[in-house]
Amino acid sequence: MIARFLPVIALATAAVPATAAIPSDAAILAAAKAARAGQLDLLAKVVNIDSGTGDAAGAAKVQAILADELRGLGATVALHPAEAAGLGDNLLARLEGTGKGRILIISHIDTVFPAGTVATRPFRIEGDHATGPGVSDEKGGVVEAVTALKLLKSFGFRDYKSITLLVETSEETGSPGTRALIGELLKDADVELNMEPGDAPDAVTVWRKGSLGVKITVHGRAAHAGVSPQDGRNAAIELIHQLQTVDRFPHSGDGVTVNLTTLKAGDRNNVIPDLAVAEINVRVRTSDQIDGILAAFNQAAKTTIVPDTRVEVTTAPAFPPLADNPATMALAERARAIYKATGGTLTFAGNGGASESAMASAAGVPALDGLGPVGGGFHSTREFLDLTTLTPRLYLATKLLLQLGPNPPARTAAK
């Protein structure tokens, strides 16, 4: 699908004149400040549409708004069907330039919130905070990316070979709807910039944990809970026994974490449950740490305390870790030098939230994450976007594009 997409772009942009010079820091800052009202207006529009993972209709509404904005910049825009059922289409926009660097920007519009959330918690501005479902994770970053491309157009800057913006719809569940597409895009990229929110007080993300989903399913036997409970084999009781393994690992911190996230057993008060299921979220700093964790769950499954029950352990991988690496640090140092013009101090951080940047780094594409506005309270009603970082972060993203277009980093060996 991508191969068919590229020739169309070339035809659409072949007659565009040569690029303008890189504007001064003062000019970029002034443009970023002037863009603030439009940036907030676009943010309000996309936040005020429910687009939880799996809400294909909501995703389509958000993608339509973004597509109009991007076509207005001269980008060629295409919708790519999700690679898994029940997910919204992914948006792919590309600008072709006259230079060298092939820049891939990855962002997502899916949130963890169900349909109907906007009706109770719409976009709001209170002091220096903007709130609403997905305002920071990651609609603020999506809007920042679109606005940065607007600034490049206003400067007449085209000293890049290509800038590709992917807006995906399943990142919150490990990007099952975009894995193949991302893999293809990385083959034609010199650098990947990720629009996940920055960490407080003002950091870009230089490492991330990898993630793994572990599901424990216990099969028992149903029986009347009052008349003949002895005939049952309680799957819930056995599951509780199996979950003791979770407490063998840390639940928080910068290293390995293992946490119970969902739990279900039974659906009637007077029936011994014959099925119980738990989902466990595993985060690791290095991929080899997964082996010991899975071994512990599989070993526990061999010993049951409820006779005649059967335990299954299955996994659902999400993202590999974004490990500490020189290519990311070089980009982070470049970003820190750029940021000085805003009067702020950019720091480096890492966290347990997985992202597509790990896929980029594993493919040998230098990647920098956490370039969106700073936020907090992610995946909760406390989510917010720090509006004091809106303009500085837009400046940073724009200046990075201006620098990376003519001077992209070298790819590294794939891992």
C-alpha cells in the first residue's frame, strides 16, 4: 500500500520551488507564539471527540479534521485500514521536499476512555492546565505536530526529502493495527520523532520500558453454590492462588514491574464459577527480563490448590524496550541545545510507558520520544496538559524539523 502511495506524492510536489533558508530563532519563536490560538482551537476540536481504542467512528471524525488540516498544507493524505479488526483507520500524511532528510513523525489519537467521556469531561482550560480525555496522551502531541508542519509551510521551508506523519489508532493496546505499516515506514526513515507527552517538569523521553500482557485463565467446574457446592471446582479460588506470583515482583519503580490490571470470575451469585481470568501488565527495561517472569507464571500453573482445575498462561506482546542508546542521546542533546532559545531547560527522563519509538530504535532508526507538551495524570480523570509548555514545545518540534531536514542522523545497525 505504501509503494502505491509514494508515486502520487512525487507527482503532486514536483513543481514546487526550492526551499527557503532556515529562519532565525527569534522568527521561529514569534511564529510559535502566533500559532497558539489556532493550536488551542484545533486541540479543543479533537479532544471533544471520543476516540478510545476500538471506537472506529470516533477515530474517523478526528482523522477527518486532521486530514483537512494536512491537505491544506499540501500534504498527500491517505487512510490505511487497521491491521486488526474493530480499530479505526490510520492516517498517513506526507510532504515531499527538495533536501536530504527522511523524517518520520509518529503519533496517536486513541485514548483509554470509553465513548461518552467527552459529554462528562469536555475540553477545558483552567489556569495553566488544559483538561479533557486524551488532551495530553496524545492529542496535544498530534496537534503540535500538525502545527509545526504549518510553521514550516509559512517559512517556505522544504529542505528535507520527506516528512511523514503517522496518526495511528491503537497505540494504547500496543499498536496491533499498525505494526506492519510502521515497519514499512521505518525502512524509508532516517529519524523518528514521537509526539508522546513530555514528562514534568520539562523532559524529553530517552528510555522507555517494554511491555508484555500476561493472561491467566483458570478452567474449573460449575455447580449450585447452595445445593451442591462440593460438585464444583472453583476457578476463582484457584486464580487467587495463581496471582500470588504477581507479588514476587516489584509493582513500581524504574526496573521490572508486574501488576494485576483486570480480573473476572463468575456472573451469578449462586453458581460456583467455572472460569476465571486475570490480565497482568509486565514492564521491563531489557527484553531478556521477560524470560524469568514468564517462567515464574508457567511454573506456578503446574501446581493447583483446587483439584481438577486447569491453568493456562498466554501472552500478548506490545512494545520492546527503548533502551539507553547513543543515537537517542545524540538527538536529545540536539534538542536540549535548541531549547535554550526558549529560556527553558530541557531535561532527559524515562518511564514505564511503552511506545513506537522502541520499534524505530530496534530497526536502527534514531528515535526521540516525549516531544509533545508536558502533561500528567495520564489514563485517569486527572489528565492535564501544561499550557506553559505549549509554545516552547512547538518551537522545539519546529526547530528539530528545520535542522534534521538538511542534516539527518545516520541510521544504526538494527537490533
